[in-house]
Amino acid sequence: MMVVVRPAMKWVARRCSREDAVVIESFICLTLAGVMVSGFMTDLIGIHAIFGAFVFGLTIPKGKFSERLISRIEDFVSGLLLPLYFASSGLKTDVAKICGVEAWGLLALVIATACAGKVLGTFVVAMSFRVPVRESLTLGVLMNTKGLVELIVLNIGKEKKVLNDEVFAILVLMALFTTFMTTPTVMAIYKPARNVSSSTTNGRFK
């Protein structure tokens, strides 16, 4: 990918900087086809297809071509594919599998460990660089969010039978909890965030 595909994508980016719209659209279609082929090849060798697509994305140089590519596919991906993926993950999650005191205790332990690892780790490093306490704590809370990549990894683990239904549900709920708690926590501990929120609200009312 880095020896062959990356130089080819650099050539494509240079061509797109001086070609007309029709040629650029053709190169965008070619790039998307390359993403599909890369995903297929990694799946063929026993690695999840998402990693092949990710590595192909790394080969695309930053610039006008990448910006144009993002503008073409961003709305489609974020507006259709992402909601469908989240819905699929939700359908795979059986919360009823978390039953009994031991399972709920394990969920609380997983959430506490996830928060401690991200929040305390970031807080200690930020404080060592003399970042103020509030800002350090805010950085830790922001780092604590779990998003799409974690759901991808969890779904891969479930597909490969590494995670059973109970553990999968616990980890998905942990990801949701740590993500949902971020905004209210940041609003509570970081004053500039509250000011931005209040000014935005006032602007809407005006």
C-alpha cells in the first residue's frame, strides 16, 4: 500500500488539481473502488475489511483532492451509513443478558475502569505539563468518550466469538455511558463551555 498505492494516489492528487470536473469525478470513483478492493483483500487474508479501507485512506495525500473526496462522501456516510451501523450494533446488543448482581457489578467495574484509565491518565499527564486543573480535568473527560472505532472493535470481537453476548452488551453500554456523560460533565466543570452554550442559546432566542 505504501510502496505502490501511495505514489499512485499522489499522482491522482496532482492530476486532479488541474483537471476538469468530469476527470475528477472519475478519479473519485476509482478511489472508492480502491477502498472496496483494499477491504476485500484484508478480509481475504483474515483481517477485518475495515482495516484495509483505513490503510487505503492513509495513502491518500492531504490537499484539494482529499477535501473534494470528503465533501462528496461525508454526507452519505454520516447521514446514512453511520446511523445504519449504529442501528445494527444496537440490534446485536441484548441488554437482557446482563442479569444478576454479579453482571451489573461487572458493568459498574468496567465503567469505573474505563473512566479512570482515560480521565486520570490524561489528567496526570496534563498536570505534569502545568496545564491548569480545570483544563486538565476537561481534557481527561473529553478523552473518555468512546465512539465508532470502539463499536467496530466490539463488533469484530463478537463476530469472531471472542466476546459473548453478556460481555458485548456490557462493553457497548460502557461506551454509551462514557460518551453520554461527556457533554454535561464538561459543561459542569469548564466555564468557557458554559459560556459558549449560553451565548448560542441566546443567539437562537434572538
